[in-house]
Amino acid sequence: MSHDSTAAPEAAARKLSGRRRKEIVAVLLFSGGPIFESSIPLSVFGIDRQDAGVPRYRLLVCAGEEGPLRTTGGLELTAPHGLEAISRAGTVVVPAWRSITSPPPEEALDALRRAHEEGARIVGLCTGAFVLAAAGLLDGRPATTHWMYAPTLAKRYPSVHVDPRELFVDDGDVLTSAGTAAGIDLCLHIVRTDHGNEAAGALARRLVVPPRRSGGQERYLDRSLPEEIGADPLAEVVAWALEHLHEQFDVETLAARAYMSRRTFDRRFRSLTGSAPLQWLITQRVLQAQRLLETSDYSVDEVAGRCGFRSPVALRGHFRRQLGSSPAAYRAAYRARRPQGERHADTEAQVAQPGLSGAPGLPGPGPLGHTPPVLHPDRESGVPMQSRRQPVSLLPGPRSGS
């Protein structure tokens, strides 16, 4: 799944400075960056594949700080260029950053800002999004990163609209991708944008990858909340919510349990998790439905009731929005992938496991439960930004499935 935004037409239309060349791609490397992510743009843009019908790019590998640059396995790299070479590039790629909590070098951030001001396309792969955010290039924009780091990105840079469901986000002159292999998806998208489907398809065949991948990061999302929540007073409320997902309650109920007003609760919850509490609650119900569809023989109607949805229609609507399929289709696909013996083992474990309070047979939530996709809500409406820009009801009620 990708996101092609038209939210920033002025930025997308900015002219490339005369000294920059569209065919020149600068890759900005830092010490401590993982070698896999770093190698992706080098392989895509640095190898001449004109014999396969892929137009040639000119690659400039630039050190973002003093070398040698250390990478995975203790290897040391020496980049042939420094930050000054970025001034010639029409596209600048930051494939990774070594730490999601430490600031990148200010000289590198200045070089990225200048490149953007002069019309260059700026690309952040995986944790490279943190460098773009530190430079201020993601302010007010949709962006993505590896699902594991999305809560931190949303929390550290609250003006960025983080959507960890996407494999990549194209916002015109600033692009970001999820982790590892999603960097290949974004690089192929850039080739497709520059030279068309045929060139991107030829490159994909050389790389032995699909030209376009369907779906997003939802299938890979971890089910844990940020570690910081463990010592926070809201942890008890979150634990209660996860233990009572089979009951129908709303965010007002959670705010009351926290002895807070709804507005205060929303603000505290969002600052702690990076997600609006209503979206978090709905996502937990969908994740619970996933588990029941995988490990039980309950009907879809029964699953809806046991996950706190007011109707099967509500479950189907939210399930399809988050996972891209209906509950019935999801169960069928899951079971088709699992050997019969494994399915029986799952069912037996399900029956033997202590259930949620008041719901025998339901799997317990585990310590502080299961994290949602972290969607940074639109500042005016409070509605999480959707990859397709569609209006979506967030209420877990009957109208939401229509």
C-alpha cells in the first residue's frame, strides 16, 4: 500500500535549482546505520542497467559526518563525497539513522534544508524519516517509518502526521518509507515516477521483487504499547480496557476511570502513545477480533459481540479499513496457510487459556496488551489521516460499517 498525497502542491511544483541535476541521486550515510537499508538506494540508483531498459542515474555517496562510517557487523565505510556534493543532486536519500532518540548532525540537516529549498526531492527510508523530521521537512506532512518506531516519531515530532500502516508515503517533494524491504518499494516508485511503469518493471525483474506490493504494514504491527506507559498512571486504565474489550464502553468511560475530563484524557493518552484514544480502542477491538478469527470457531456475529462491537456491521467496516479484507475472508486465508494440526492446537490452547473477565474462552490481553497503528490525528478534526483521504467513522457503532 502506498500513499500519494496532493496535500502540498506548491512544494511539489518547486523548480529544481540550475546547479542541480534531476538524474543525480545523493545518498547520505551516517555512522551506525544498518548496511541493508544503506545498500538499497546504492543498488537501485548506482548500477547501470540500461541494457535492461532502466534509464541511468548518477549516484553520489555522501558522508553525513566525519568517517570512517561504521555499519553492521563492525564494517567500516569510506564515502567518496562529503556534504558539499549534495548541492548537485536532484534527489537526496537518507536511508537510515543510527538512533531514534539522538539528534542528527546540524551540518547534515542544513544541507537537507538547502536541498529542499532548491527544489530537490528528499527521501527518508525507514529511520531516515527521523533525519527529515529533525530538519523540519516533515512538519504538517503525512509520513511513515518502520511500525516499531512510529510511536516515537509521532511523539518526538507532533506536527508530523505519522501513519505506520503505509509501506511508503509520497508527499510530492518529500517521501518516506517503512523499514527494510519497503525501501525497495519506494525506490521502485521513484523510478516509476521518473521513467514510467516499464522501466520500474524492468528494474523489479532484475531485483527479483514484485513491481508493486499490495497491503501495508498492518500484518507486521507489534502488539505492545510504548515501554514508558508501564510507570504511568494511565497504565491501569489501559490494562482495564484490554481486559474488558468484550464489553461495550467508550472513551468517556476510560476518562472517568482515570479521573480526568475527556479533553485532558485525550491529550494525556495521545502524548503517551501517539494515538487518539478512540482510534486506539477501535484498533484493539479489531486486533482482538483477529485473534478470535484465528483461534476459535465463533461466527463473525459472535466475534463482533465478544470484541465489544455493537453490531457485526461495525466489525466488518473497521476490520476492512484496518486489514483490507472482511473477517470471513481473513479467517479463510489464515486457515488456508495453517496445517490442520496447528489449527487444532490453537483451538485447544484457546479453550485452556484463562479468559477475559466475564468472557470464558477469550484469550487474555497479556501485559498491557497490544498496540494499534499509531495515527497522528488531524489537528482540527481529531480524525486520523487515512491513506486514501476517505472520510471514516471512528465510532464502534452500527453506522461505522456502512
